[in-house]
Amino acid sequence: MSYPKSPLMGQMMSQPLLISSIIEFAARHYGNNEIVSRRVEGDMHRYTYRECEERARRMAKALEGLGVQIGDRVATLAWNGYRHMELYYAVSGSGAVLHTVNPRLHPEQIAYIVNHAEDQYLFFDLSFLPLIEAVAPHCKTVKAFVLMSDRAHMPQETKIASLLCYEDLIASSSDDYTWPLFDENSAASLCYTSGTTGNPKGALYSHRSTLLHAYASSMPGALNVSSMDSVVPVVPMFHVNAWGLPYSVPLSGAKMVFPGAALDGKSLYELFEAEGVTFSAGVPTVWLGLINHAIQNKLQFSTFRRTVIGGSACPPAMMDTLIDKLDVHVIHGWGMTEMSPLGTTGGLQVKHLSLPKEEQRKILQKQGHAIFGVDMKIVDDEGKELPWDGETYGHLYVKGPWIIERYFKDEGGEVLVDGWFPTGDVATIDGDGYMQITDRSKDVIKSGGEWIGSIDLENIAMAHPAVLQAACIGVAHPKWDERPMLVVVKRPGMDVTREELLAFFEGKIAKWWLPDDVVFTEALPTGATGKIQKNRLREQYREHKLPTA
């Protein structure tokens, strides 16, 4: 879109917003601050932002030697670690496009997105060698694969025809490399959706959008990252670029701590304590393991005081445990791959500080307030904008400078509606601008022409002491079209009956929202990003007969 030009233009320096400027800034102004990584080799690695930037320049030089050009896609399939961090800057900083691949996808989907992206090279961690050996023959555009390892850990035998060593590339390259300047709207990184209802689609981020996202997300009203923090991005670097933390953390000069593949509760707790971690970010399923480890072993955190929870709604019971029992403040976050990903964060305003704790907690349980750069609205089925009263719910639309305009290669065709991106979420927005997701549009339960939000029912169920996880789905009903049913995983060693759990809902919801049935299972199906796959549950219980039917 073109805009009118003023007859009087500003007279400030014109400098493109490029990702390389972040790591240059961190190396120059926070050069001695640490980056700590738990490596897949099993040991801990430590170095500084200054050393990270030097090695990133060496890798950029190596990519140049391999023939990688501006706009070429370079893939990674790796855990959170210092080498992955170097590639974030070496690839994008050189003008190529970083394509982070989710190893939790099905091998056929991995091959599909590598081919769709036309990746020229693929870098991977040692633990994914068997997966790469399986998919390599199907990756038609990849010229060579690079194992993110030193020479000592290279395999003696492998099925991969062209395998390079990461540290050999670093050692053979000079650091005599200057980050190039180019248009800030150039593509910087490529992330694909999880593809739960078809092939994944690519969101192609620019340097400009990434820098603006990093600025906004690190602000006090958002993630509030500063040089006084020690940050663990538990959210994977292959999941929407770890919610932008590999950019916002060095931009802020904070210490960065990478957990590698060890994401169990015990490993995370020990890492947090050893490295003085103050802030972290991840999905609810990860925090469940950390919380259980801490509570079962009667542990407290020495320094860990803030976490952002996103990816799916944070259950109120989880938030209460973190705040009241473990003294960890919870920032509820919401966003999407298509939003780079951050759109809202939860927090209180001055006028909320005098409210009772229960009222404050209700505010914190919402997905939160838009961060600067994001605008949002809710509309009805006909596209008419709905009021911000905290009760009326409709389809959530967003727009902003780091929100998708179209998918990579125009997959799916036109995605915007009058300049707004339809998120696929159903939400309310209150008078203070706090947004709360009530459901995904595809998950909302339509009973007798009225909508029932599954997330509210799941949150109530998970507040029961015997419930570990709960998912609510709509099941066919001859009279009401659909009725809600809970699928529940019990806590180990605890028991609850269908009748006891349904009685737990009394007085908490309208009677017609009460689930018609409860079924118990050993585990809930989760997708590549840790979200519960309700589409699989709906298929599994498609023929389920409700007692009320």
C-alpha cells in the first residue's frame, strides 16, 4: 500500500531495521553478558554476546562460501541452544531466510515444508539424526545437511549423502565479515503453521516486522525484559521463533539461558536455580511438569519470579499455584504464528490495584491487553463490529505491522477481510480493552443455537484437585445439535467420578452450560506445539452416545 508524501519530510538518519543490528548492539553494549546452553552432548556451554556475534559472522561467511544468496531459505531442525542462536543471526543477517522446522511434525509434513520452502541447506541437532536420515531422500531442494556438532561427535556412518560439520564450517571461515545493508522489508524468517487441518502454511516475516515485534514485546507493559534478567526461553526456537525471545532478550542485554532438549520438571528446576533465572516463557503443558516437581518435592524458586504462559489458555488453577504457592507472577500471553506471534499480554493497571485479589485474578486470567502495534476487534457472523462490554463474544480480528498479509506463495489465497486478519478465535473484549478467548471458532459448541465456550468449562474442571488435564468438545445431540462433553485425565493416585465432577460445576456456570457427560482417559492427544488436538477427540468420540440423548 502506498501513502501520500508530506511536502516537509523529517531530517533524521535513514537506517534500515535489520536483525543483524540486534546482535551487533548486544555484542557492543552488553558484550560480556552470558549465553548459557545445555547441549545435546550433555554438558553446559558458556560464552558471551561478543563471542556469539563473532561466530555468527563466521557462519554468515561460511554460508556465503556455500553459495547461499539473499532470499535463499536455510532450514534448522534444532533445540534451543547457542548454535541455533548463531544461525538466527548468521542466516537472516546475511540476507538469507531462516526457516525453523518443527521436529514434532510428522516426517511427511517435514519433507513437505522443506520442499515447499525450497530450503537450500538444513542444519540439525545430533538428536535428530535418525529423523533427518529418514526425510533426507525426500528433500529435493536441499544441497547438503549440516550437523550442529563438532568433529568428535560426527557419526562414523550415516545414510545422508552430503553431511557437513557445523564447527568445521565455523573454523574454516574468517570473522572478516561485515553485516550487509538491504531493504528492511526483505524476508528474514519463515515459520509454518502446525497444519492440524491440512498442509502447514508459511508465515514469512520481514526484518522490519521482526524488529518492531522485538521492541514492542520487551516493553514493561508486555514481557518487561531488561538487562537485569536471566531468561530461559522454554518455548522452542522452532515454535514461532521462541515467541521472539532470541531477538528481544539480546536487544535488552539480558542473560540468555537455553535448556536444550531437557524440558522435564526436574531438569528445568535445576537449570533455573543454577543460572539465577528470573523470567521464562512456555506453554501450559511444560509448566505442569515443573509445578508438579516443585510441589511434590516441597521446593521453592530462589530467583524465578515471572513467566509468560501462552500457546493455549493458562488454567486458573495453574496460575493460582504459581502465584500463591511458588511466588511466580504469571503473564498471560496470546498470539499466533501469523502474528510473529505476540498480540496481547495480561497485566493490571493502576486502577486495578485496589481490587480484591479474586477480582485481580479474573483480570489476569484473560488473554490480556493489546501491546502497542496491534489493534483488534470482534465481529458477528455478518462482519458487524460488536461492543467491548466483556460479555458479547464474536470472531476476533487483528491488524498490525507484524501480522500476516498473505501466506508464503499465496497458499490459501486472500486472507484479510477489509484489512483485518481473522484469527479463528472467538473472544470478548471488556471496556478496558482486555481480551479473553472463549474458544476457537472450530471448537465452539453450538447448543440450541447458542454458543458454549469450551475453555471456561475446561478451566473449572481443572480446578478440581483430582483433575490433571481436561478438554471439552461438542458431541452430537438429537435435540440440541451439540452438547458439551468433558474428556479428563486424572492426577496420579487420585480419583473422581463423573457425578462428583459434574457436581463441582454447580453454581459456577449457567445450568444449560453443564456438560452432558464426562469420560476419563489416560492421556489427551497433543500436536506439534503441545496443544490439545480437539479435532482428534471429536473424531474419537464421534459416535459417543450422551446420557441425555
